[in-house]
Amino acid sequence: MSQSVELPVRSSDAPGLASTAFDVVAAGAVPWRLHRGELQVLLIHRPKYDDWSFPKGKLDEGETVAECAVREVAEEVGLKIRLGLPLPAVTYEVPKGTKVVLYWAAKVRSAAAPDGAEVDQVHWMNVDKAGDRLSNAVDREPLDALRAAFRRDSLDTVALVLARHAKAKPRAAWTREEGQRPLATTGRRQATRLAALLNAWRPERVASSPWRRCMQTMAPYAALRELQIKTLPALTEHSADRHPRRAAKAFKKQLIKPQSMVVCTHRPVLPALLPVLADHARSGARSALPQSDPYLRPGAILVAQRRIDDPSKIVSVEIHEPFDD
């Protein structure tokens, strides 16, 4: 029986992968560092299988692939990571059927240590030699992508997350000021789950339309990370409808900042913002941008990874669907 998991659409993956049903879904990361000018990746040895691979594991119940990748790296090698560049997913056959593993690059600055159970050894290796040590040949695909990104100066990245606010109370049922229309009960649950998902990238800044439903969507993450929410009046529905160029300009101002951040807005504002992303994205990343209304579902996020030395250049795009109960 296939595992019922909604996979993100990522510019790193083969077309159609997100809509494919897999029997086993797992996620992990390729930890990397620069050591004396040399690009190295972290390999782990699993005694149960006597193999060398990257930290990864199957999803817990109700967990997203992004949360799973962060948790597995923490559990297996004691590293607290934030997800960086998405790397190609790999698929292969296991006794239960077809397995998919989604990988991300993760820059590491602290020491790794095996958990002693699932992992008994860790080894930093030169990226050009690591492929020969990997036991599973398919794991060379994300490794090759990581090495290619490094050569393009696109491996070290910083995330900009564009969020559509969670489910709000219906317009027809709201007779007061539109800017005060709040989240529905389901939307409040979505906002709580969104905070856990956003923590996989750990945005350092939070910006939002000042309307209530956007602020409520960002509040759980801001509280989790003890961050203030910066309001962007140009990103309200009314302002963007009257002055779409002003909305685009306000969003671009955030895009070129060197910090990781999340920006929350409304569905009618997205047509003014998505062209800004397209203008700054390389072709492969641009192809993953949503093309039609509603662009993002309520509570969904778009993650754009930008070159850390030039945040105006977007090198990858991924879309993560919202929590639905």
C-alpha cells in the first residue's frame, strides 16, 4: 500500500514526482562544509545494513518531508540543520515496493556524532571521493547536484519563504472591516502546523500584510522563534489592487535582503509578487513557480533559495502544501 504523503513540488526533482504515489517516503540531507578550502560532505555508516549513505529516514505519522529531513539529521548525527538547496530526490526498490527519498543540502558548522544505534560511524569526505564510498549508486545523483551547485557558486544559499495566509472565515459570513477578518478554526490549526514546517528553514525575519488573517498565520512561528513581525501595508489586498507596482516593489525590497525570511500575504496579491520571483530566478527554478490561480492554497508556502553572496539570484523553488485536517 502506498504511503499517503503529499510531496512538495521542487525545481530539483523530475517532473511529476510530486504527484506520484510511493510505497515508502523518506527524507534526509547531505551535510556539507568547507574545510581548509575543500568541499566535504558527511557520510554515515549504518551497522544494520553495513552501508555508507547520507542521514535520512522515514516520516513519522503526520510529519512533512521537510520536518523529517531535519529531525533525522538531528537524531542520527546530532546536527541541528536548516534546509538549504533542494537536491534531486532518488527512488529505488525495497521489499515494501518503491521508495522515494527527498534530499536537501545543509551547511554545517558544528561537529557531528553518531547516535550509536542506527549510525555507528560518521566520516567527512572530499566531495570528489565520496561517490566511491556510497553504497547505493542512486545517492550519487544528489551528491553530483551538490557538487555542480558548488561549482556554480549556488550551493551556499539563504531562503525567502512566501506564504499565503491560512484558511480564513468566509467573506460572505463577515460583515465588518475586511482587514479584521480572522482565521477560521481550521486556519488556526494550519498556522500552528505551519510554524513547525517553517522551522525547517528557520527564517530570521518575519514580514506580513498587516491584515488580521496574515498576522494570525505568522504569529505561531514568530512566537516559536521569539521574532517580531514587520508589517508591509503594500501587501494588503486593497493596497495591491490599487497599486500592484508598489506591492511588487515592497516584495522585491525583501527579496534582496541577505537574511532568511518569510513573507505572508493574500491570494489576490500573489499575481503582483510572482513575476518578481520569475525575474530573479534561473530557468530551472522559474519553471517550478505556480502559473495559475489560486497559485498557492491557503496555508501553503513557496520556498525560494537565493545565493548568499547575491540574494537577488534565485537558484531553486519548492512549494509545500498546507496542513489539512
